[in-house]
Amino acid sequence: MNELPDVAATGVDDQPLRLTDLPRPLVIYFYPKDDTPGCTREAQDFSALSKDFASAGVHVLGISRDTVAKHAKFTAKHDLRVALASDLDGQVTEAFGVWGEKQMYGRTYMGIERATFLFDRDGKLARAWRKVKVPGHAAEVLAAARQL
């Protein structure tokens, strides 16, 4: 993938959110599940830097396969300041190649790989982070976004 895929997630208003219609530069981060420790920390870290991303002119969107209602509860509970979208049909996670087999405690299952993608003003992929480790990640993404 070299450019922003023309696919749609579901926005908080329960309406299709076409990724190619979003402002750019654009950060899209994928996370496995609302309200789990790592995913909460990641959303809080991006939220804490939301003003810095905005002042750099960068839009941030978090995507998981959770429902819009779960996103609303997650956002309210943790006072998140980043936009979240749902990928209920899996179209977006498939387009980004982040849906696949995972293993935990010897169990194999299908899930979302924690990954982040940075797109420039023209929708070209500027940087991708795969198998993300949460601590310090949002700050690293902000530093890269500022270089665009």
C-alpha cells in the first residue's frame, strides 16, 4: 500500500466515513479493542497530544472493529480527544492488512494488529509502524508528522 485506500469506516454519527475524504496529513491508528489497558493508553496518549497534532495540521483517527456505541462509551469514560471509527465489516482493516492471526497464551485467534499509518497531504503513505508498542508511540508519530 503506497497511498490512502478508498474505503469507508463508520463514524461516530453512525454514517460512512470515507478515508479519502478526510483532511490530510492524516494519521490512522488501528487498535484491537476499546477499554483494554494497551488500547486505552494508546488513545489517551494520542488524546494528550491532540492539540499538538492539530497545530501541525494533522488529523488523527483511531479505528477498531468495536461498535460506534462502544466507541462513544470509551470516549466518554476516558475523555478522549481523538476521533474514533468502527470497521464492523472489516473492509478497512483488510485494506490496510492489519487483520490477521494472532497468538496469546498459546491460543490462536483472528484480530487487529496494532499499527499506525501516516499519510501526507497528497494521500501518499509517508510512514507505517507495524506491531506497535504503546509507550512513546504517539510522540514518535507526532515527530514524524511534523517532518512532512
